[in-house]
Amino acid sequence: MMEDVPHIKDIALVLGGSQGLGLATVRKLLMEGIPVIAIHRDMRKDMKQIAEEFDSLSRGGTPFYSIHKDALKEKGQEEILREIKKILGRGAKVRLLVHSIAKGNLKPMTSDSQAPTLSEADFKLTGEAMAYNMYRWVKLLFREGLFASNPRVIAFTSEGSSRVIPGYGAVAAAKATLEAIIRQIAVEFAPRGLRANGLQAGVTPTGSMKRIPGSAAILERTAQRNPSGRLTRPEDIANVVYLLSRPEAAWINGAIIIVDG
């Protein structure tokens, strides 16, 4: 029970921690002895597998908690904050915030058929989930006094922020916006001790990646051109999250770090 953990150490908060890069990050941090709260909002069909994964993680030696609520909506955010406070108890704080929410629309801007094309609403929904929400959580944690001293904020971007990928327009705009917000947070929150960085993951065969039109061809080409002869793995990204969480990384701020081998 959450009430039974009054003396927890400072903790990592992973938004979108049930799949893909977020789940790999949760595993890595726990392995390194960093307690984690994973926030997730998944479809019913995925919950059995996620519950099994989380049960396995909770039986490790490092405290792990999951909160199944919507981190994008105001009501869900307030409910999540209340649960976080219960978990933290009186003395612990959030030392690391990782934003790994992947929610958006993949559509072309034009079509020769009756297939739907991108609308302004698609851009708004995608940008809200994958860019503005990260800033909102930084503000919420500061407002509630839940950040530890010298906290780290990390978000995941992609090369689509600066190059064209068919059907990726709304996500590309969101990722470009996310990178701008990261830089701005890094400068404006620096006097408060916060460090914010983005990780530009190489092409990684996650569920989100496989939903991109033509993803199979992209995955094949990327593996062939990579000098190491393989695709980026979620664990590669999780390893860099851990590196940036270390005290030695305190002077890295406002960077978009490419992690693609």
C-alpha cells in the first residue's frame, strides 16, 4: 500500500512509463536503484500484459509504483498529484521527470482518395500530448513543491522534428515545439537548479514507430545504413536517461542529444 512507504528516497516520475522508451527507462532506473513512479493510460486490451510487467518490476529490490490515470487532462493531473504526494510521504521529492507520452495523429496533408487528411484539430491534439504537456508537468511539480533540489527533466524527440517523413506532419510539429520548449525551460528554470534536455532517439521499433506509414521500409533502410548494423533499441535511450540523471551530468542543459549509434 502507498501509505506504508513513509521513508522513500527521492524518486523518478516517468510519464508514459508502460511501453516503449518509457518502459525501458523505468526498467533501467529501477535496476540502478532509483525508485520510480510510472504514469500510464492504456487501452483495456493492453492492460493484462502491462499488469504482468509491472508486477514483475514491483517484486524487485527498488520501490516501484504505477498510477493508471490520464496525465493529459486536468482532472487526471490533480488525481495523479494526490497519489504522488501519498507515495512521497513527508520528505521525498521528484528528482527526475521523464516525459514519454506518445499520442498523436498520423495522417497525410493531402490524399487522392477519401482517406482522412490532417486537420487543425489533429495538430492541436498531437501538440498538446507530445509537447505542451511536458511543460505543464514541470509547472505542476514546481507549484506543488515536489521537485528535489537540482532536478532533471528529460523528454524524447525524433529526427522528424527537422526532416520530412510521410504522414508525420502533426508529430513533426509537436516534436519541433517540444525541442523549443526544452531549450526555453533550460534557460528560464536554470536559476532554480533545474536541467532540461531532449533525447533524439534513432529509429526504434516501438509500437508508436510501427504505426507510421511505411515504417517497415524505414526500419529496414535504417538498419542497413547504421554503422553498427542494427536499429536503436529502447534500452539505448534508457541508458542515456540514466547518464543524464547522474550528478556528473549537471552541466548539460538545453541540449538535444542524438542517440542513434
